[in-house]
Amino acid sequence: MSVASTVTIHPTACVDEGAEIAGGVDIGPFAYIGPEVKIGEGCQIKSHAVLTGNTEIGPECTVFSFAVIGEIPQDLKFSGEKTRLVIGARNRIREHVTINCGTEGGGGVTRVGDDCLIMAGAHVAHDAQVGNRVIIVNSAAVAGHCVIEDDVIIGGLAGIHQWVRIGQGAIIGAVSMVTHDVIPYGLVQASRGKLEGLNLVGLKRKGVARADITALRAAYQMLAQGEGAFQDRARRLGEETESDYVRRIVDFVTGESDRSFLTPE
């Protein structure tokens, strides 16, 4: 076991031999840290949290009580192969959150980026790839193999179907079931998720220039009402646009995916 001298471990916590714990970490009462876990500097692991598996957590994260991080996947095909969970810096992982390690068939690694907020009761499944500054609200579930790009917000009780991609800056409304890819900056609502517009509030809050928002509005209208298949409309957008934001939508739609897209109503 490698434990820095500035680590605080409550006497009732269980830290297995082999764990690597950097300086300034505080491990609370009855927490469990497994033998393959690596914890970065300045993390706080609160009472009764469980960190297990081949799990790496970056600096300045907080894991709240009763979260279970790094357990084996909820996948019947999993047969004990060595896989990983990698979590970045400054994440807040609230009570009862579960994040599973990867599977051999899905690339072997589940990843969470930096500066995310994963609220109470949320789930991130095996092989999911979660970007930076993502917010997953209470009791939402991200299924296996999903890709959640930067700055996405997933509303409470929402469910993201396996293999789905959600593009940068999109917002998913509460209690929505998302079974198809969501374009960057998209706004999804309704129980069977529908693409109902753009996340204009999020764009404005981030200070996106008016010209780019205007370009995104025009691009959305072309995707909704233009001629030809959805991908064909996106390719035509790529030939015409000078906006980096619109270009991001074009690249997302024309990239590889195992799912079809939510298209504009």
C-alpha cells in the first residue's frame, strides 16, 4: 500500500494493501478502498463510500456516502476479465451513485472526464465515455457504451439507451428516454425523447456569440426542413457553413455511430 503522509484515514475505514493514495486525501468512517484503487491528491471519500476494482480517480474529487465506484459491470457477458474505470479531476459524485468498470467487448475502460457533477442515485454503466463538465441529475441512467460529450446536462430520471451518443452542449429533459443519437446543442424532451430545438439557454449562458447562435438556428432549420436524408442535409451544411459550432454538428452527424439520430420535429 502506498499512502502519503498527509492522508487522513478514519480508524473504521478499510484500505486494502495495494491501494495508492496521494497527499491530502481524507477517507471517512466505514469507507472501503480496494487493492487496485488509485486516488489523486486532495480527494475526499466520505463515510460508507466504496471504491473498488481497477479504479483511478483524479485530484480534488469528492465521493459522497454510499456511492459504489468501480464495481463489475451489470453485463451477463462479463466473466471477470481485467478492465478499468478512469475518473478525472474535480468531480463531485453524490450519494448512491454507481459507476461500473468496462468490459472486454467494449474497449475495457469506462471514463469520466473533469469537473462533472453526478447527482444522487445516478448510474454510469460499463464502457461509457463521459466528457468534461457533464451534469447527470438525480436517478438518471447512462447505459453501456454511451458517449456523452462535454457540457451535456442529463435531467433527472432520464434514461440513455446503450450505444447512444449525446453531442456537446446538448440538454436532455427530465424523465426522457433517449434511444437515438442527439446532435450537439440539441434540446430533447418528452417521455420518448424528441428533439425539440436547440439548447439556446445553455449557449447564451456560455457567452456564445450572437452570430454563432444565428448560424445554429439556421442550421437547425435546414436539418428540419431541407431536402434529402438527414445525413445529406448535414453534409450540405458542411459545404456552406463558416461557424465552428455548426461544423461540430456536421462532424457529429457524419461520424460513425451504431444508432440512428433524433431528428428535428
